[in-house]
Amino acid sequence: MDISVVVPVLNEEDSFPLLYQGLTEVLSRSGYSYEIIVVDDGSTDRSFEIMRELQAQDGHLRVVRFRRNYGQTAAFAAGFDRAQGDVVVTIDADLQNDPADIPALIEKMAEGYDVVSGWRVDRKDRFLDRRLPSIVANRLIAWTTGVAIHDNGCSLKAYRREVLVDVRLYGEMHRFLPALAYAAGARVTEIPVRHHPRRFGKAKYGLSRTVKVFLDILAVRFLMSYSTRPIHIFGLLGLFCFATGIAILLYLAVVRLFLLQPIGDRPMTLLGILLTMLGVQLITSGLLAELVVRTYYESQGKPIYTVREELEGAEEQA
């Protein structure tokens, strides 16, 4: 299998048939062997009935139906687990992404990239509640992760399947897939893609997800830099708090013993004690996190590295 297209669907009974038609036309003309994996994320309209009818007529179409709504990240994860293609393409079902851009993603990937992300240069969404938060979030993601992607929120992306094996999705981490893949050693780039106004239904996301995105950025930054050495972040913060607290307490000791001034009613006394205790707790948390990390990797036999390729001599192969 050359290409697997993963499509999460939630209440898209009007748009999905048109998307399926567009995907089929583009992929059948491409000359690649392909499959379309549709994940019904708990739709309450006729989306699944339409999928079932189309699947009965087309062996390229595979349908996965969730028992309830688990979110877009879970839908992508279910599609990735079932994908058989060497390249996995993701696309939304709302017709705002254009299936005609898929060949361009594949061509760019042939240049040696592992992840090719779509960039909605001319985005057809409202500015205040859609585009502005996205601009801020994308710049913050690029700054914290080091991955220069202008549009992490665009679902139209292409991945080499072996890269996805090293990436596990939790929460709402699907928009950080390029950054997570980059942390696993993948080569990441982006190309401009088309974007269309939404024709049916309404957007599933709004300003309410902005706070979640910022929290996810913190989680991704930690996973990229400290997932195998948590003591470096907890220990650093703990040492800073502990040293600051001890310095304050030593200053107060000098004030009390040599200047004979009372210190019991000073806020600085409580601050020194608080920082000292907080430092001890942070260092202890870092040590416990180190034990958890070792248990996580060793219990599953997971390596702390990823291998791109390996070359061996004739004698070693023999």
C-alpha cells in the first residue's frame, strides 16, 4: 500500500460524500495504491449510514466507528493504528482542505522529508476568533519547539508511517504531530495549500480551545526536552527555590543574632521557609519522576532513541 488517507468525521453528512468523491478522483488518477480510512468520532447524524453505503461499493474505503465522541486526536490515532500505506495523509471532512493538494504533499516528501505539513496561506476563516488565536499559537509553538511551521492547525499533512510508530497521541496533541515527530528525528517541512470557506455545518472549535493549546504547548515542550531527564527541570527549579530560601533565612539569622531585631512578624520569614520547603519538594518530585521514566521505558522495553537507518558490512550480516 502506497498511501493511507485518514479522515476524522463528526456530523458531516453533507460534506463527507463530496470529500469522498474528491479523494477518490485524486487518488485514482495518482497511480498509487491507496486506502481511505474514515473514523466516525461519535456522529449523531447520518454520517455513519452514508459511510456504510459507500464502503459497500468501494473496497478502498475502511470505516471505523467510535462508541462515543472521543475527539479528533483519538480519531487520528485510530486511523494511524490501522493504516497500511507507506505514507499516511490526514485531512478534515469539512471540505475546507482540498484533496487536490495531496499529490503536492507526496511530491515534496519525495525530496527526503518525513513530514510535510499544509500551510493555509489564504485562510478562509473569521479573523478575530479563528485566525488571530491561530497566529499567536503557531508563533508560540514555533518558538518553544524549534519547528518552523506556520500552520500547525492545518489537518492536511503527510507522514511517513514509520515516523508515526515513534509518536503516541494523548489528549489533544494531534496539532503538535510535526513537533513530536521532529523530536523523534523526523525531517519536517511545509508547503502552501488551498483553503475553502466552510460550506456545511459549523466549526467544531472556537476560542475555548485557546487555553488548552497553551497548556499543550507546555506539555510538548517538556516531552521534547525533558521526557527522559525530568530531574533537570524539577531539580533546577528546586535548587533555585531552595538556595533563595536559604539565603533569605541566613539574612534573617544575621538580623536576629547580630542586630537583635525581631523577625517573627516579617513576611520575609514565611517566604524563606516556603521557598526552602518548595525546593525540597521539587527536587523530590524530580527524583520520583526519574523513577517513573525508568519504569516506563524498561517495563515496555522501549528505547530512548530512534534509528533512521542502519548499515552493516558483509561479515556482520553473515
